[in-house]
Amino acid sequence: MLRKTFFALALMLSALLSIGPALAVQPDEILKDPALEARAREISKVLRCPVCQGENIDDSNAEVSRDLRLLVRERLQAGDTNSQVIDYITARYGEYVLFEPEKRGANLLLWYLGPGALIVALIGGFFYVRSRRAASEGPAQPDLSEDERKRLNELMGE
């Protein structure tokens, strides 16, 4: 009985989660020309929803995403290329709407700071482990003569 209930809940949850993105693009937004609609969908996949932040505008139900989807389709119908549409929206909303900002200017810092920090951490970890290994081996024991060893034992109280 518990298995059937769990299965039914899992099925309902997966159905609810799959409905969200399917309902994002409304029927009144779809272009009549299938080639233009395919280009609009392709462009919409690389543009981020300014409200949802983790979704592209094609999957988002936010009102601003709807406005962006309509703007993309409007620009395509006006004869713009894909890159012209993306440039237009980027100029209007900033690079924040791009899922992958261009690798130039200040964005270079964002692109390369993470891998650079990882490399520095790995090098630091290597030297840390190496120094701990050397410390665990202890200092090198100097070779003592028999008289020095006796004197040392007397001083140590042995």
C-alpha cells in the first residue's frame, strides 16, 4: 500500500514539474513561420530570465520573460539575424541576461578567477602536505659519539 502511494505521489510530482516549462511559451507567442519560431526558440535558450535567474526565457513563466520572448520574435520578424537580436537585447537589458557572457573586459576576471583560484589552492595544498610530511619524519638525528650519547642520557635523566 505504501509503495503504491509513494509511486502515485512521485508520478503526480513529476507531472507537475514537467507542466511548468511546457506552459511558459504561450500559444499566442508562437510565430506562424516554423523557421522563425525555431530561431526564436534557439535564441530564447541563451537568454536568462532577469527574475528567475536560473531559467532561460523560454522556460520561465515570469512576465518579463514573456516580454523578452515577444521582443525576440518581433526583432526576428523585422529581419534581424540571431546575433543582432541578442545584441539588441543585451544593449537594452545588459549582459546579465546572457547565460554565457562574452569573454572580454571585466568578464575575463569572472571566467578565469575560479580556475586560477583552484590552481593556487592545489599548489598551496601540495606544499602544505609536503611540509607536514617532512615535519612528521622529525628532525634529522645528528650522529653522536659514544661519550656525547652518555652525556646526553645523563642530562635527560635516563
